[in-house]
Amino acid sequence: MYVVDDTSMQVMFSIYQQTRAQVSVIELYVEFEELVEVNLPEPNIDWTVYNIESEEEFEGTYHIVGLVEDVDEDDIIVEPDVADVTNALTSQHLSREPSFMHALDLDAMNAPEFPKFVNADPVVVTDGEFVIGMEFSSRETVIAAIKDYTIRRGVDYRVIRRYNGSHTCSRTTISQDHAKINSDMIAEVIKPLVEVDPSLKVKSVIAEVQSKFNYTISYRKAWLAKKKAIANIFCGWEASYEALPSWFEAMVQKDPSAVVEIETAPAYLGDEIRSCKPIVQIDGTHLYGKYKGALLVAVSQDGNGNIVPLAFAVVEGETSDAWHFFLTHLRTHVVTRDGIGLISDRHDSITSAIARSNGSWEPPRAIRMFCVRHIASNFLRNFKAPYLQKLIYARLRERGEAYTQWLDRIPRQQYALAFDNGYRWGHMTTNLVECINGVLKGARNLPITSLVKATFYRLNELFTRKKAEAEARTNAGHVFSEYAINKLQSNQQAAGNIQVNLFDRQNEVFEVREMPSGLEYAVNLRQRHCDCGEFQTYRIPCRHVFACCANQRLDWQQYVHDIYRMEEIKKVYRARFKPLGNPATWPVYQGPRHIPNPHLKRVSKGRPKITRFLNEMDMRDMRGPRHCRLCGGQGHSRSRCPQRPGSSASGGAHNS
């Protein structure tokens, strides 16, 4: 029958309802007529920015098992040539960067897990029904309209390319999925969501399709659609590698202070570290894109407790060569001062890279210290005793010499605050590096050029915002940072009930006694030392220093380190990022063609599988020793209890 109006459409569905036991699908035969120069209005799409909590998604560290959809990942992206890369760089799409790259969410970890996505559909069929004379701009547009029409009505169709009589093919199985909801269609549906947040979870993609079409798609299909959407929005992975040198060349031309090492990744030139705390924290994290890799990060902290990113490197992994490359350029271009405290984990590759640094990251130019959280993880991996993790050294000796002998192999100045000579500035872990991942949320699963762009734009937003805050506080008449003021006020209030005895006025040596506890401390103002340790750790007058200054009418401000002054904090953010402008104005890149390492390409078949093993640092609570519910003993469970009926131990005792 011919479907020409609403009446014939209703007749078709009525016949289908009566005969669906014999015929489970509706076959549509559509005549296409090519139309040219048809100008259609732009779809009215409401772009709504939202935030979504980004956990450490497991799609980044996976191997693939089992086939669910017969689509090869190589079909997602066509291998580019030089012309494709040139067109991509000068296209309007890349000149208008996705909003994700400019969105800076410092409270990223507090976002809801399942936000309500607002996603507008392109207007294809005005009233939900087809009419005679309706025109479409292309063959793909009319096919998309037919797919949308049939999916929303819960029916299926087949395109008959050659008709030789009546067809008897029918669907024999019932599925929650729909054959026409393929990964390409889903990629178009979720494109606005992925543009805002490329770290969109696969389960959220499934929920979005369920809410829009009332069908539950497979995990593989949702995951593949997300990969295609990322490739369409942020340029393909292969083309991204080729486009990166052109982007770097434009950045260097716009900002001569930028330094780029094409061997692996960029390092930003500047002396902002001189106005920060003289500490550098380094760590690496995995990349979650089509190709394996690692992102190495170095950060510091300003006098107001804000994280200051110093350098980034995209490398093949946390190898000795990669860390040597990163630390060499970090020392050459960024951290040029001596007396730096370097905090990291105990990874062998970092140790090897420091040994190859010709003394640039060794005493006296730098003092390497370890993150105590990683030391705790190493301890638990060796002894499998989580209930011992928080015990101090003396208590560990009571539990056994093996525990303290293991810890004695690590020099105390590399993990103990009491022996670090003030190089730590109170930082016991590498949490500053961990926190920077929240600022770069979602960028690690993008093609490499998009990753660099997102980092560039977000750092620009971070520096611009913090510079404005520092200038506003300075203009308001504040001398010290908000962090320093809060700490100073707290210490000054606590100095009211302290007795002070002067021992040497010329050398500013005192002995103080806290009341009513009677605890005594020696204070040396000239050497900036107090037995409590707080003065030399934070470089801020402790309560004992305040008591001494009040006793001798000394100005306590002279004992506050300069990094806490607003003038120094403003210097941290004086670097200005230069806009790169229209890609058409960039210099023509004449260098070699860059391609990704094919050996780093991830396996591309089947559903992603978790390969990240949880270690001791992932433990949420510190449990005590295991207790048996049968005998009450420690060290075993009820299933392995020797007194359990039928066990070999209980049997032996019974026979004796």
C-alpha cells in the first residue's frame, strides 16, 4: 500500500497491529529525490552547561574481551593525510573551541554523580509526522528522520535495495535494543553532552538513550558512540598528533616566553617558582584515549595555599627516560633556583632519572623527599597488616623488629617532618598533584592536541582568576594572604597564657612555658627556630614566638616569610597567556610529520574490561586483624578455623 497521508499511515499501523503475529516489522520503500541549494534554518539547540563528577574512569586502562557490536574501532576515524590536517586546523570547527576547554571547575569533586542532562534535538519533523512535499537537505538527513520516527514509535523497518516479490523475513527474537539505534546515531545524540564533558560516563550515555528513546542499548554500543563523539568534536587521534606541532609553533610565535620540546611535550618558561614555596611535587597519571601514555605533572603552592601548575609532559609511560626528559627540562626552564624540596613517590624510574641528572636534583641543589602515603602503601604491600599503618615508630618496634627494620632502610629526612630541616614546608604527601587532576578533569581521554589545548585554556583561566583575586586583596589594603592571616590570628590568640624567660637578648634566645600544662620550649628568633617545630616548618610565627615578641615589644611581622605577602603572591600569576587567534593566520608548519606510536594503540575489540588492581592506597578504612566468629581467635576466618567441624586440625585432635 502507498502511504501518502495521515489516514493511510493510520491504516498501515492498524494492519500491523492485526498481523504482527505473522509480520513483526514494517517494510518501507522510500523514493529519494536529490535536491540542491536548499537552505534550511539552523536547529534551535539549547546548549546547557552542566557539571558531572569525574571518577577515575576505568575505560582508560582496559583490555578488550568479547565482541558485542560488529564494528571495528578503526572504522571510527579515517586515517588522515596532510591535507586533512591542514583543513582541520583552518576549519571553523577548531577555531570555535568546545566549551569544555574553557570551563574551570575548582569544586569538581563535589559535583553530583547523575546530573539532569538538558539535550535538545534537531528539528527534523515539525509535528512528528511526515507529509507529502517535505524536503530534506540530504539523503543522510531523511534517513535520520526515518530512524527517529520509527524508534520513537517502537517499530522497525528494513531498506529493500532490490524488490523481486513479497518478503517473508521477520524478526524472531525480542530485544530491549533497537537495530536502528547504532553507535553513529547515538554519537550525534550525545555530542552536546560530550562537548561539555568528555569524561561522560558510559552508564550516563545508556541512561540518556533510555530517557530519549525508551530503549536500553548495550554497553559496547554506548562506549563506541562516546568514542566516536569525542573523535568528531575534538578531531581524531591520528590527525591530532599531526596538528600538534602547528599548534605549538603558533603558541611560540604568539608568546616568545614559551618553550616547546617536540620530543615529547611542552615546558612553560618562567620564574614564578621564585615567588612560590620552594617545593616541587611531581607525579604521573594515565591517559585514557585511543593510545596509551602518561601525563607527568609538576606543581608548587603559593602563599595563600593555592596550587600552582609548573610543567606538563605527555610521554609513553612512567619510564626512566620519560622522567629524565621531564626533570631535565623542568630544571632548565622552570625550577632554576637551588635549595628546592622535591616530593615524589619511591618509583624506581624517578630514582634512576634523578641519578642521571648530574646533580641538578640532588643535594645541595635539591632535596628529594617521599610522600608518606606512598610509603604507607609500600609498607602494607610488604606486611599485609593494615591495622599497623597508623602506628608510630616506637609502637611498631613493640610489634616486631621486622617492621622497624623495613622502615629504617628509608632515610628519616626523606619521610619524617622532624628531620627534614624545613624543606617540606609541612607537606607530607603529593596531594597537590592529585588535586590538579580535578582542574584537568576529563581532558585525559581526549586526542593529544585537544588535551594540550584544554590544559592551555584552563591554565589561562586559573591564572587570570587568581591574579584578579590577588590584586583585589592588595587594593583592599591587606599585606598578607588570607591563609597567613587566619594562621597568625589563631597563634596570636593562643599566646596569651605563656610565660617568657629571656636568656640572651642580643641573640634573641628565650625559654617559654605553657600554662597550666607546664611544657617548656626554647625559642631562637634569630635562627627562626622553636622546639615546637611549627615556626621553622611553616615560616610563620607560632604562639611561642608571639609571646616572645610581646614580652620584648618586637614586631612579629618581620618573622613572617615573604611568600605570604600579597606582593609576592601577585608575582606568581604575572605570566600572561597570549591568545593564538585564527588558525588561518598561523605560520605554515614546515617540519616533519608526527604520527602516534602504533605499539601504544589500545586493543579495540569488544567491551572494555577493568585492568586496574586496587592497592592499599584504595582502602577506605583501616581494619584491625581478622577475627574468627567461631573460636574468637585472630588471623583467620570462620571458614578456615581449625576448630571447625570436619577440618583436618579438628579431626586430628579428635583422633588423639
